[in-house]
Amino acid sequence: MDYAHVISNADLHGQDFSGQELQGSEFSNANLELTNFAHADVRGTVFSASVMTKTNLHGADLTNSMADQVKFTGADLSDAVFAEAILLRSTFEDADITGADFSNAILDRAQVKQLCQQATGTNSKTGVSTRESLGCR
């Protein structure tokens, strides 16, 4: 099934999209809890108002994506690329951001402050440190 389309109000709990090319897709108001997007190409994808609790985004490319109002609670965001992504009003409680690259991403100040408290590592694809990409001091 080709998911590179608009998917709204869907329950995709536990689905496996690992390694897939899903550029420009839209997952709005979707339940993506425990979904696997490891190493997926989701550049320019919209995840607006979706639940991504415990979702695996390890090594995923989310460049230019929009993940506004997304719950990343307990998600694996390690080594993911969020370059130029819009992440406003999203939550990151207990998310693993080791090596994630947030270069030029749009985040709320409170998000940056929270993420800087746990930011470590360097992204394996971009070579950018997580702390540097968030502008941590």
C-alpha cells in the first residue's frame, strides 16, 4: 500500500514504515503510537496534531517537515534529522534525542530549553552536534 498521500484521522498504531520513502506525505490527527519510521525518508512530510508516543524515528530524515502539536512522548528521535522542520507546540517528554540534528528548526523557546537539558551526541549523517543544532549554551 502506498502511504505517500494524505492520511487524516487514521489509526496507524504499530505500523512499520521503516526505510520507506514517504516524502511529502501528510499524517494529520493520526495515531502513530509505536509506529516505526526508522531510517525513513519523510522529508517535507506533515505530522500535524498527531500522537507519536513511543514512535521510532531513529535515523529518519524529517528535513523541512512539519510536526506541530505532536506528542513525541517516549519517542526514539536519536540520529534523526529535523533540519528546517517546524516543531511548534510539540512535546518531547522522555524522548531520546541523542545525535538528533535540529539545525534551523522552528521550536518554541520552552521546547529548546527542555531539549538542551538532555541534548548530547552528533548526527551520523550531518556531523552536527545536537547541542549546537539547538543553540544550547
